[in-house]
Amino acid sequence: MIMQTTVASTRAPTARYPATEHEAGFTDIDIDLLRKYVPVLRHKLSAGQYLYHAGQPFQSLYLINSGFLKTVELADDGRDQVTGFRMRGDFLGAESIGLKTYACGVVSLESGEAWELPYPAMLTACREIPELQARLTAALAQEIRDDHAWMLAIGTLNAEQRVASFLLDVAKRYAQLGYSARHFMLRMRRTDMANFLALKHETVSRVMSRLDDLRLISVERREVHVLDDSGLRAMAGMRA
């Protein structure tokens, strides 16, 4: 069961992400002002736990405060299709705005915390806090860009390019959070990574080994060191 509590006005920083509430997603939003309109609820999550399921009534948006999560949709053959990976500061649920139910499910890949923001209250808050409306608009725009980039990658890139592009994207997202883009952990399993990239698990493992052999990266299980950023970009078909 999801642990749920109302967010206190102040709280100690987490051990994993030493960030204040303003740093954890609402960079330019006054969190105390937001609470005047929105009852912010905290959900403690453990690995493998669903935050919400596809088809569940749409009621709230969520903001990841800590942890790493994946979004999944039900494929035509009945299997879960991984559609994305989300990190601290990412909004969840924006793709379901305007629908009666959530379009996808969200599963936590490790221990973490998400903040629930009831959608009706968020609409009121957006009228009062222009910066919040801008954040929601940006979240929706990012969803569109991510979907477009994913479809383009699946349709035009070979296996090596897909894996290299994926690693560079993860590195960039870690850097945006203030962490190293050269040394990071892949929080997802290889099977999830393969599912997202529309590749076989064996193919992803083979490509990762090849990138290691070429000394573009050094990989030990889920730990990745980027040794040659320019070479990895060239492998992905990107400009240096």
C-alpha cells in the first residue's frame, strides 16, 4: 500500500537527494504559496510498486521528489510496453489531462517519493500562480517532444545508435540534476531498457559490450563510465 501523508511546511532533506523542496522540481514556484490552493500529498514508494495504473480514474498530477520510475502501457499482445523513464523533478500524469482515466501506468524502479497534486486544485492554482501554468505547459510540450524523439529513434536508428543515444540522454538528465554525466547508474533493468528501445535483451547486452570493447564506455552491471563522449555521440549519429 502507498504510504500517504500531507507535506509539512518544512522537512529534512533526503539522504539520496540533498535538495530542498524548491530544488526538487518547483525551482521557481513558492511551495508555501502553492499549498494555499493545493493539498500536496507525499507517496513513499518501494521498488516494483505502482504509483498508479493505466485505466485508473484520472484525479491528480504527480511530481517526483526522489527515485526513478518507468511509465508503461498495455501493448496489443497484453504485455507491458515501457514508454519512458522519469527522474526527480519530472511531472507525471500530464499525458492524461483531458481523459477520464490515466493513459499509462507508473512503476517505481527503486525506493523514492512522489508528490500528489490533485488536478482540480491545480487548475485553481494555475489561475493564481502563472509560473505553475508555465510548468504544466512545459511538461505537456516535453511529453510531445519525447514521444516524437522516441518514434524517430525507433524508425531510423539501428541498435547501436539507439543504445548510444539512450545512454547520452540518461547522462544529460543526470547532469541537469547536478550529477556527473560521466559516471552514473542505470536504474532500470536491461529488459526494461530493451523494451523501451524495441530491441531484444540480448541485443542490448551485446551492444553495451561492444561499446565497452571500443572504450567508449566502461560498464560494470548497471554502473556506467562514459570514457569517450565524442565517440559515443558519433556512434549515436549526433554532432560532437
